Amino acid sequence: MADANINGANAAAEVVATNGARGYGVSAPRSMSQLTPQVRAAVQTTGHHGGCAEIGALCLIELGGNPLKGARGQAVKVSGGSKQHPVEQHGEEIAFCEACDDLFSSLEGGPM
């Protein structure tokens, strides 16, 4: 996912549901209407801005009919994008931002 989005996104993420289902996403501006119902509710409850890569991955998990409760995620830097991560940092793991930490905690999940 990260390699396919060089110069287009700042981060790529993978989220794994408790049943083993995997979702992938990239950082991007998102409106509330673009989010799946449970992810939208978690974003609104926690005040998350919705643009992190983990949010897109959670939406794919939900679209597949998989549980969000207990999900674990991780993200990596993508070179280029608006943050201009240098190529030598491409694929470097990124810790959850505070907003993702709060959102995943509300789902009783966390980082991988």
C-alpha cells in the first residue's frame, strides 16, 4: 500500500480485526459521509479528524462485516505527500497519533 502511494499520501496503514480480517488505507481528507457507520460514530465520539490512514483501513474492516471492537493497527510513512517524508524514511513505522490512540482505545483495540 505504501509503495503504491508514493508522492500521494503521507501514511499507509494496516488494521487487523479480532477475526483476522485485514483492512488497508492511506491518509486522506475524508468527510463524515465517506465513513462507514461504526467508524463515523467512533470518529464523532472521540473527535478524530478522520484523515489518518488507520481510519480508511477501519472502514474496509467494517465494509467486510468484520468487528471493529478489539482491532489492532499500524501505519508507516510514505515518501512524498504533503509532509514530504524523505525516501529513506519510506516504510518507517509511525506511532499512533493521539487521535488514533483515543479512537482505538474507544474500540478496545490499539497498536499492533
